[in-house]
Amino acid sequence: MISIGGVIGTGLFLGCSEALRSGGPIGSFLGYSLVGSVVYCLCVSIGEMIAFLPNVGGVVGLADLYVDPALGFSLGWASWYNWAIALPTEIVAAAVIIGFWDADSQAHVAIFSAIFLAWATVINCFPTRVYGQMEYYLSFLKFITIILIVVLGLAIDLGASPQGRLGFRYWKERPFPDNYLGTTGTSGHFLGFWAVIMQASFSFSGSEVPGIAAGEVIDATRNVPRALRKVWIRITLFYLGGVLVSGLLVPYDDPFLALGESPGHQNGHASPFVIAFTRAGWKLMPNVVNAAILLSALSAASSDIYISSRFLFFLARRKHAPSFLDHLVRYPRARVPRTQPKHGELSTESDSDSNEATDGDIGDQNLGLEEPALVPDQIAGEQVLPSAQAKWVMPLPCVLVCSLVGLLTFLGYGTGSANKVFVWLVNAAAVASIQSWAGMLYTYIRWHKGTVHYEIQYKGRDIHEAQEALAQIERIKKNRSPFQPYLAWYALILCVFVILTNGMTVFIHHEWKIAVASDQNKKVSGPDEGFGDAVSQFLAAYVPLPFFLVMTFGYKLVWQTEMIPYDKMTFDGGHIPPRTRKKNRQKGG
């Protein structure tokens, strides 16, 4: 349920209004369909890897083991940034939504934001089971609400309102905007459609959540792939169904769609669903939709802290972040002295004052949920009996650090440079999301080639080691899509193409010039209104890319890492080789 609706926030309820304005009913539907196909390819790729290695830290550990530790470093931090910066966006949106019922609430937005931020933080300070149960019920409510919106929207389209039957009127009469940022004709239609791609990418971000949460899922090998394979429900029913209905009921030039140009400052009146029900004269449904938007924003805020804190935790466990972040706080922590080691067994020392697990234990321990009954939990050389296992396990330092990022919420209420910086960070997060997808897909392609090489290496050998190796490959293939690795290649190529071209509207709109005078931008009106400063648009579109490259190659330069060759890839059921970063550094001079 969390994979289907747990991270649905304002991207669906409010974000599709901007998509409808940019691409029209046809362009928005095609844009969301295209990004939906990418997300599906991404999820089946991640599901295959996570099913075999659920506790390595998601894409951070997988990139470390099968590509290059440098990619694990940059990919992990890019993913953390994407989730962390989404937190203040959702908090602001939740606070502003209150204004739908109380016109004077804008003066109290900061107070509401502080309350919502505290609520999301407290939820994440409880055991993971509490968060999971809360998200399950909130996701269920969102699931029911969206189904209701789609069904009632189709009823309005078929004539259940004073407007009469609408059918595909807007698809036929106004399928695309007349112009996009001053560009008309086919070029304007294409630019509007391409702008939808970025909005859809922001809306779809989070579909890969079960991959990073696998370390706290009971029977992750079975449940995580199932959850990721069902992402098509979220794609077709929620996003494509919602975008289809909004395009059927609301024209792209409706003035209410333009409310709240800046991210985090949109209000419920700008939602195409609210507009549609208001046009139909249904007074109750706009309140229901806005309640769902508020619920979704609060749910997404708690998910932002949860996922970003787990990314940060695994970054620390893989030695990519400060060591104080890799602590797990457990309570109660009962200890039973280990017996004397058997002959040939290496003895281990346990630190009675430490809650820290060793680097090699990361693949064998769960973060939050208890182990199944009658299975002792081995933690850093200590044996914790099932009856005495901790009921409260939490990467508390990571949760608190990620919650502090939510203080950026209050930058959005200022004027001038503070507000511009906040909006720029939010816009850059969409690009960072696509970069993360590209990194995950490239990791899978390396993984797929590694499994093929591993199978060829042991095939035909009649030894016990070869039989075990081939058995592991068969386990992997049980969760493999029949169209791999072509699905991953398709999604990767499209992600790279979008990253390289998502800012081309800046050049076309300003005759291939970036540095346009600020006073000239202020005079933009009509269809170009709201485009904003060309320089900030360019930075939001392209600055995340060089930062990602600098982090990757800078890490390689400092630590002298190398891309993992296929001969050194291991597929032995979840064993995590110990980190050798310091040795590599010494070896490199």
C-alpha cells in the first residue's frame, strides 16, 4: 500500500495543473504516460536487485558493490538531497492548503508549518512499525479518495452536472496551448509537452521507495519485488487516470490553474479537480479534495524524513557520511554473553557501551522490525535472544539531521533572495530525481551483465561451488522481467536525454541567450507570464549535473577507487564485502 500511495503528495493533486497549462490535455497525458513507462522500467529493475540483496542500503550499497564506490557516494547524496529538499515543499503546501477554508490563515502559515514539521518528525521518532501502520492507513484513504475523484470526474464528463455532457470536447477544441513561452505551432506544442516531462518526473518521484525501505520489511525478498511490480497500479490508476480526468473537465487556459506559480505556494483553488467540481456545482467535493491534498502533503512529509534518514544512514554505513550518523539507538538492549568460540571460529569482542554494528553486519540485520520468532539476532558479535529483542530501533541521529532540513520551510515566506533560493532548490530537486533514476538504471545494467558473466563462468563445471553459484543465479532470474536489460536501457537513454534537454526552453525563449536583463524578464506578460528569470531557470536545469559529476570523479580522485570488474562481482546470497576504502587510498599514494 505504501508503494502505491505512500508518497503521493501535492505532485498529483496540484502538480498536474501546471502540466495541463503547459501541455494541454493531450500533451499532459502523453508526458505522464512517457514518464510512467520509465518509472515502471526503473521499479522492475530495482525489484530484481533488492529481492536478492534487501539489506545493503538500496541503491547506495548496490552501486558500491556492482559499479564503483564513487557512484555509490554521489548517487546516495543526490538521492538524499532529492528527498530532504522535498520535505519543506510538502510542509509549506500543507500549511497553505489551510487557506482554502480560512482566508486569513496566510498570516499563520509559519505556525501551521512548525506544527506540521514537528508532527512529521515525532512520527519518525517512533519505531518503524508505527510509521508503517500510519502510512498504510493514510495511503488507503488516499487510494479511496483518488478512486472517488476519478469515478465522479468521469460521471461529470458524461453529463452528471449542469454543464451537460463534455466528452472529449477540450481534447478536440483545445488539445495543446496556442503557444508556449511565445513559441507557436508544432514547436510550441513540443516544448509544452517536454515541460510536462519535468513536472511528471517530480510527481512520480518516490515510486522506488520500497527499495530503500527493504531493510525494515519482513520477508523483503518476497514482499519488496511484489510491491515494486504493482507500481503499475499507481501509474495507471492514480496519475494517468487523474491527468486524463483533469484534461477532460478543465481547459488548459482556465485562469484558476495559474494560481500559486511558485512551488510550495500553490493552494487548493489551483487544483484541476477542485476547479472541475466547482464548475459542476458540487459544493462538498472541493472540500474533500482539499482534505485529501492536506492529508497527502502530511503523509509525504513524514515519508520524506523516513526515506532521507535511511539514505543518510546507509551512506554513513558505507563510509560516505560522518560516522556519528551510522548509530542505531536500541531499547531495550538485553545482552547474553557469547559462549567460547568453537575450534576454527574467530572470536569477536563486543563493546558493551556501543550501539554500533560493524560494517560487515549491515547485510544481515534489519533496522526496525524484529526478526521472526525463534531466530536470534546477531548484532556486532552479540547474541540477542528473540524474547529480549529491542522493540525500539531507530537511526535517531539521521532522523534528527534530516528533520532540520525542514527548517528551509521558513525561507519560503521571505521576500527577495531567500524565497528565490528556496524555489531554486525545489526546482533543482526534480533534476536530481532524474539523475538518481539514471544512476539506478546504470547500476542495474552493470548488475545484469555481472550475472550473465557469473553464470558463464560457472556453467558446465561439475563442482559443488559451481552448483551453488548457478543456484544463486536461478534465484535472481525468478524476479527478472523477460524484457531485461532492454527495459533498463530504454529508461536510461530517456533519462539522460531529458537531463540534457530539460533547460532548452531557456535558450529558445530568449533566442539562445541566458543572460537576459532582469528588467526585461519583469515585463514578460501574457502566455510568457510566470517564466521567471532565465538565469535561475538555467541554473535549476543544469547545475545538478556538474555537481553530480564533481562528486563522482572527486571521490575517485581522493580515494583512488576503481570500477568493479565483472570477475570480482559476487552473487553469494547477500554477503557484503568489508569496505576497503582506506587501503585503496594508501595504495593510490
